[in-house]
Amino acid sequence: MLRFSMILVVALIAVGTLRAQTSGPSISEAVDQINHMMTEAWQRDGVTPAAISSDAEFCRRVWLDLAGVAPPVSQLRRFLDDTHSDKRQALIDQILVSPHHASHMAATWNDILLPSDAQSIQQRQNVTALENWLRDQFIDNTPYDYFVASFLTAGGAADRGPAIFYTTREVEPKKIAAATSKIFLGIQLQCAECHDHPFDRWTQEDFWSYAAFFGQLQQSDQQFNNAGFIIDRPNGDVTLPESDTVIPPRYPGATNPPDEDITNNRRRQLTIWLASRDNHYFVRAAINRAWAHLFGRGLVDPVDAMDKDNPPSHPEILDYLTEFFIQHRFDMRTLLTTLARTDAYQLSSAILGEDRPPPESFAAMTVKTLTARQFYDSVQQNLLRRSPTVGADGFDFQREQFLNRMRATDTTPRDYPHGVMQALGVMNGPKMTQATSPVQSGLLASLEAPFFSPDDQIETLFLATLSRMPTGPEINRIHSFRGQRESDQERAEFLSDVLWTLLNTAEAAVCP
């Protein structure tokens, strides 16, 4: 496998992805240019942007977007008390090199790469192997083109690491073609599987000639963990449905088969083309997905429908970022840093007045529903002690049970299948009981310290759940419910009730 990877690296270098010294604009210059283009678009379209987000709103947003959890109370207090003018930039930089970020991006990409039926508890050991592989890529900040190339050319044990991408699609060329074109190229080739695409350029032959690159893939009979191995056999023709016509491999958008010799390993040759800096499908799809991750929607939305009838909302920004990403050697941290530092990302999600700007204008931040994972992990981190269901191997059965119940049946990883209120209903089980129990909640236990005044206690509950300070009216209303509760047990039950109430607000389940 090492030898194969080295061959691929040499091939990538040969087609133009040599790691030259970074050229092009700096991050600050890119941020200024994007701000300028966005401001011009707002002025052209007569759109008034929202105000800049508050520090509390921004801190919750950047922690959830880049770390996958709401900010810990101590970190949030430190950020709110910080008086440095560059503290937002510093927070972005801090999170991007943290283990939280690598774990969050690994989990996010795990959801993107695998179909929902592969995410069951029974499959968890196999899925965890892929998630660990992904985490290593983000810890090392592997350039995106190398990351994708290594992923697509993976072989070995069929239920371990990247190879599970193929086995969960039954090693069928048509299923693999549909998935890889959507995820890595941002195009819906599968719409042309049975007939020419009715609205786009893609023909049935385009789809099957792309699928032919995966025709050599096979799950071997040699057993390993009852799963076998993923190998590339010497042959493996693909034909049109209900036809004996053999379709030769051809890149999407090309009119002729590749000039290169693809006899030995079509998958490797496809990867050299797909993960190339010259393949703008690939580069633009990566940028659009990163933009959607932070802003809640892509410059092209949906992110996997980048066709001629669905143009980008800001083509000049997408073009600029395409060159920027290439010049910075497909550095994902650099791309995310740049996007998170833009004025558009700093905007509040709140709008004064009734006229909310169109979502495609990015003149106000989109309120994003938390994923089940973000919601659970935020409760676990900020409210509880170590989960009693975590085994010695780090596997949290209760967490996986919750995620499995909340997992959507489609491929939209951010959406709950039945909305926020069902998520809260599911949480009103063992985990909610633990989180709001004075005995099991680490947060509630800490509030028993004598130096916490009643106002301090309420403030801490708000910071831990909503990532903001309570307003004056909120504090007064909560105190009015406190009444004459004097005993330790009564006060503990009161704080438990307040915590339960805050967790059951819609605000606790969104990223502002």
C-alpha cells in the first residue's frame, strides 16, 4: 500500500500538484478582497447587511462550526473578558489547531462519505476506523487533494478505514460513481443513469463512462475479519443498462477517452484527474462545501448541484477562492481561516425589522440547526461529568444510541429528520435526566460552591446552555420563580428546573 501511495504522489506531481512555495495573496489580503466583493454585491442589489454579531454570538458560532461543541463556560468567559481587538482571529486560529476541530471535521466528513444505513451501532466498529483515519488527516492538515487521492485509492481490509466507502456501496460502479461525483465534483451525474439528464449537460453515456473507472474494483474472496479485501482486478468492463455495449472510461465533460494508459488501474488514473488543480469541478466543489459548512448554505446551493441551471450567488467570489485555494496548495485550514475572518461570517443572525435579506445574499448569518452530535456533545461537555456509559475503549453506547435514533434517513447531515422538538424529546430520556440531575450534573454540583451568588448561578446556567449572559428581565423572572425556597434540596431542585427549561428552548439547539 505504501508503494502504491508513493506512485500516486509521483503521478500527482507530474500533473501539476507539486508543492511549490505558497504564492498568491495572504489570508488578510484575501479577506479584504472577499469583503470588497461582498459589499459591492450588497450595494448592487440594494441589500442592507445585519449588524456585526455580539462576542457571545460569535463565540458560540465559531465553536460549534469549527469544534463541534458549544464553548466551555471558562473559555466563553475568557473570550468575553478579552479586550484585544484581534481576539476573534485568535479564537479561530486556536480552534483550528485543536483536537476538537480534527474530531469534528472527521465526524462531519464521516457523515458526508457514508450512507446513513452504514451508521448503525452494529457497524460502529467499522465506521470508527474511517473516522480515525479522517481525524489523522485533519490533525496533520493534509492538503485536500492528497486527502481525496489517498481516500479514493485506498484498498486493503474491506471493513477498515477508507475502504468501507466502497463496501457500503456494495462495490457497485454505478453507486460509487454517483457518490464520488456528488461529493468531490459537486455534480449530479446519477440523474443520467437511466436516461440523459433532462435539464443539464450530462448524458447516460457520461454517467456510465465515469462509472467505468470503478469497473475493476472488487471485494476479494480472501477473508479478513469476514469482510475480505478491496482490490483492483485486471479487467472489469461496464455496459449500458439493458445493453451489451461496453462503455470505455471517460472523464466527465470530456469527449474522448483518456490519452493515458488506464489498463492497469483505472481508479488510480481517475484520481490523478479528479484531484488535480486543473480540475475546476473538484476545486470549486471543495470551496463550496467549506463555505456551506460555515454559512449554512453554499455559494451554490445545494452543494452537490453545481450545474449550469444553478449558478453561484457570487460567481466572482467563487472564482477568486478557486485561485486562492490552488495557490495555497489546497490548505483546508487556510481556507477555513479565510472564510471565518470575513465580514459576512461576523454578521449577526438577528435582523432589526421585518425585511430579512435573501439567504443567498449572505447579508445575515443563517441560523443553523445543530446536528445530533453537536447537541449531545455540548450537553456532555458542559453539563455532565464523564459519561457512565463510556467503556474502556472510549465507546459511548448511550451516545451512539442517541445519534442512531436521531440520524436522518437522507444524506443531509445537518438536518434532524423530524426537527428540533423531536431531538429535545429524545433528549428527555436518560441523558436529559443525567444533565439536569443535581447528583449527576457536574455543572449543577459546581453551583453549590459558597462563592456563587444567585445571580452567578443563573449566569452560569445561561453560559453553559445558550452561550450568552441572561438579560435583566430574564434574571428577574427567574428570581420570581425562586420564591422562598430556602433548603439546600429546594434550591438544588430549582436550579435543576431552570437548567431543564433552558435546554428545552429552541435557542439551545441552534448555532446563531
